[in-house]
Amino acid sequence: MDNQRILLAARPTGIPGPEHFRADTEPARTPADGEVLVETVYLSIDPAMRSWITDGAYLTRQVQIGAVMEAGGIARVLHSRFPGLQPGDLVQGRLGWQSHPVLPGRRLQKLDLSLGSAEDWIGPLGLTGVTAYFGLREIGELRPGSTVLVSAAAGGVGQMAGQIALIEGCHVIGIAGGVEKCAYVAHEIGFDGAIDYRTAPDLSAAIGAACPEGVDLYFDNVGGATLDAALEHLRQGARVVLCGRISQFAGGPAYALRNLDKLAAARARMEGFIVFAYAQRYAEARAWLAAQLRAGRLRQRLHVLDGLAQAPVGLGMLFRGENTGKLAIRLAP
């Protein structure tokens, strides 16, 4: 049995793609005590991955040139020498871009399939759903009746954040790129409205028209000009949740915010967060999210690419906004 791998070959200066990676193959080794041989089923493609391959940034998690590209995912246990994990178990963990890795068992979590399927665990029950849950509740102080604006609303975290706000009785407007994505946001998952940033002649004016009384909570997944436009429409006491800045990884100069003064005028708060800070409370989030899935109040769209070779392609798609829904790579059934 071989372990197919994709390694980082060069650091991108703009949008990453296949030219920044190279494939290789090594024999899958037998696990030692405390280790587990797994077969990767799904790999998650997430915006944070761009930070891990940036020169000089996020050094504690930086992927080195020649190393396997990091990624979280779902895998099936093939051979275990770790107590509590048996062949056939589905687990999640940081697998990397590889087909048959051997990993420390202590770093893998056995999936509770009573909460949801493997597909649920790559999306709503995975870090996308958990990120939306804590970002809205802990940082955004989500309150029923609020007007909530979500950028990248058709993406993995955005679709979860908007639906959680809807479940909690909020008026939710999504920002997305393109007719298909806006239709998905407004009609399939039921946001109260959708703004197409690609065709809106003035994004700030479009936000003002969709949220005439202002925005109580802005869940920001993109940064840049979209964040600047949203800042112009904050109500008194508004909260801005900084979850991602995907627009700033496409190369070129960083966008300089011009509307930070609006925070003071609205007595508003803007705060970033890292979901890993809530690791001890993931079970709380997943119990709530699973209940919403069972009740039919929460759904997701997976955008799946087949085969490990598609991972670099998918990473580039993510930063060009070519995915609708949570982007994942499927390696095994």
C-alpha cells in the first residue's frame, strides 16, 4: 500500500495553485505503539491554509518547503496500535494532503456518528460549524431580532453563520459573488436577502438598501473593501466579528480601511478570534448543531472535488470564489 502525498514546493505571493505543490509517493508504514494507519476519506479546504504557507507569517504553524501540506479531514482507521481506536472507525484530525498517513492516535478524534454522518462532520459538525457558532455567540453576542450581515455567505462558515442567526430569530442578509450563490443563499437556505458584490455598482449603497435600519452584527469572512462598506452601516452598539480576510490573499497591496471611525460613532466593537481557543467547548457547539440538523433547521452544501490531485486546484478555487458551499476533497468512499 502506498501513501500518496502532496508537498509544498514554493511559497505563493498571490493565489496558490498546482504550481506551488508537487506530488510524491512513499510506502505506507506499519504503525508503532500509540500510532494509527488511516485511509483519508475527506480533506477540508479552508482559508486559513493560505496563512500556513505564507513566508514569515503564522510561524508556529508554517508549512515548510518540501513538507506535506497541512489540512484537516476525515479518515477511516485501517490499523491501530492506539487504545480506543479500531479498524473501521471514522476519525477526524490534521491528516495533511496524503492518502494513507500514520498518525499519533492521541491527535485523532473518533467521530460520534449518532450526531451526524461523515459529510456532516466535514461541515456543520466540523470546524466550519463550530467557528460560526462561537463567532456569533461569544464574539458577536447574538441576540434575537438583530439584523445580521454575513459576507462570503455561500461559503463553508458563512452559510452556517447565517443559518444559526436565522434559527435564533434574526433578520439575515448575505453577501456573495454571483447569481448562483445569491440564489442559494436567499432561496435554498433561506436568508432574508442576498447582495451580489460582483454586480452591485456600490456595495455600501446595496448594504444600506438591504439593511435600512443598520446592522447589529456583521460576521466578516473576507476583510478589505467589503468590511469597509459594512462599517458604514453599523447601528449603535453593533458588533463586528472578524473571522477571515480571504480577499487579502489574492496578491497585490493590502486594502487600507477608511471607515474605522464609524466604530467610535456607533459605539461599536470589532473583534477577531481563533476557534481553537474554544477547543474545550467543541462538544457544546456540536450538540446544539446536531440538534438543528436532526430538526431540519440546518443544512449545508458541500462542493466536492474527487482525488488528492485536486487539492491544490481546490485551494486556488477557494481564493477565486469559485466554490459554492463547503469545499472538500474526497479520496475514498
